[in-house]
Amino acid sequence: MKKPTDYPIYLFNEGTNSEAYKFMRPSYVVKNKKKCWRFRVWAPNAKSVSVVGDFNKWDRRVNPMEPIGGGIWECYIRGLKKYDVYKFSVEWGCGKIVLKADPYAMHTETPPSNASKLYDIAGYDWGDDSWKESKKVSTLPRHQSTYMSFTLAHGSVMMMVTI
């Protein structure tokens, strides 16, 4: 039986999932009639993965993730709030455990700290309506509308190839 995650995982592994950020980012969802945060991470060679943060005293045993296919791990955690700090605790086959920030996080700590932070972008007022309106497809004939042209010198391509 196919799961709703099968196709996005297939596209992700193929490298053609143009909306991978929607699939992989931490999201505030309803699971078993309860609100919680869903976490996903791609760690194809991991022995185990968990979510750690202040909310579980950075204990990797508290919130383990489960593999859902294609090297992607997933878990659901209730009781978290916006701006909670977290990382993924990844155990490699050799037994080494490393902490990794979420590459799909919507918010992060201020450097030099580098943990991810929970942030729900649902309902955020982007304030870019006038910009989006200006980018709508022109009704002008193609030869009258604005376009961009790029030129690449042949020598620069040869230089790039030989380096």
C-alpha cells in the first residue's frame, strides 16, 4: 500500500522535488487528533537519529526518529513552542554521534550559536503583494516586453572545464 509520503520521497531522492522545503521543514501538524511538530531529516547512512533540544535536556533517547524511506527520518513531538531550540542527533554506523542543525529550519540561533529554532510560517504576512503583482506575465507582445539576456565568453567555459 502506498503512503502519502512515497511520491515526495521519490522526487527528493531523484533530485526533482522542487518543493522539498515544504516536505522537509519542521511543521506544526495534527497527528492522532493532537497538535504537534513534525520533524524530518535526510540521513541515509545513519544508524539512528533523534531530535534534541532544551525541551528534552538534549537527551537523544527521548525523541527518536523513525526511517520513512529514501534515507529520510521522521518524528512527531507534542508540547513544543515557537522559538524552541533544537538539533538532530545523528548516530553513524561506526557509533559516532554528531549534532546537526536542520538545513530546512525556518529560523536559527544568532551566530556564533548554530542550533535551529522552531518557527511556524503559516499566517505570516509577507508584504510582497506589489512585487508579486509586478512579476505577473506581461500581455505585451514578446518583442515589446522586457527580457534578460546572458552572454558567456567561450574562453571562460574552457577555463572552467580545465580547472
